[in-house]
Amino acid sequence: MCLAVPGRVLEVAESDGLRSGKVQFGGIVRNVRLDFVPEAGAGDYVMVHVGFAISRVDEEEARRTYEILQTMGALTEELGPNEDAI
């Protein structure tokens, strides 16, 4: 099952007109495409589906959603191993 997982944007980069950034999901950091949410910047929370941020959310919504996914045991399936732990 593929879910959208909330994460916090740590940094944003642009190359050849394409936006990407490092997004933190708990202790995991992944590179994410930010083209669908051009308004997202460092410190914002976004919902990420298959490597693409698909919407911005507020911090409280991100926290609630993350906790629900964690309770369901869905985070390991969606995020994979903790290779990029910070």
C-alpha cells in the first residue's frame, strides 16, 4: 500500500528549473521532488507520495498523521530502512 507521509523540509535546491529538497520523516531524511508544491520552503511540512511532495500541511496535521501511520506500522513499509538517520 502506498501512502502519503508527512515530513519537514530541511532545505530546498533548484537545478535546471526542477525543485527538490531534503525532507525529514522522524529520524529519516530523503531527497524529495518539490515541483508540485512550489510554495514549500525550508521549515514547511509537506505530504510526500512516492518521492514527490504533493501538498503542504501545517505542523499539527503533519504530527497527527505521522503518529497515526506510526501506530499502524505503515512507516517502515513506506520509508524503508533507516539509512539516512540524523
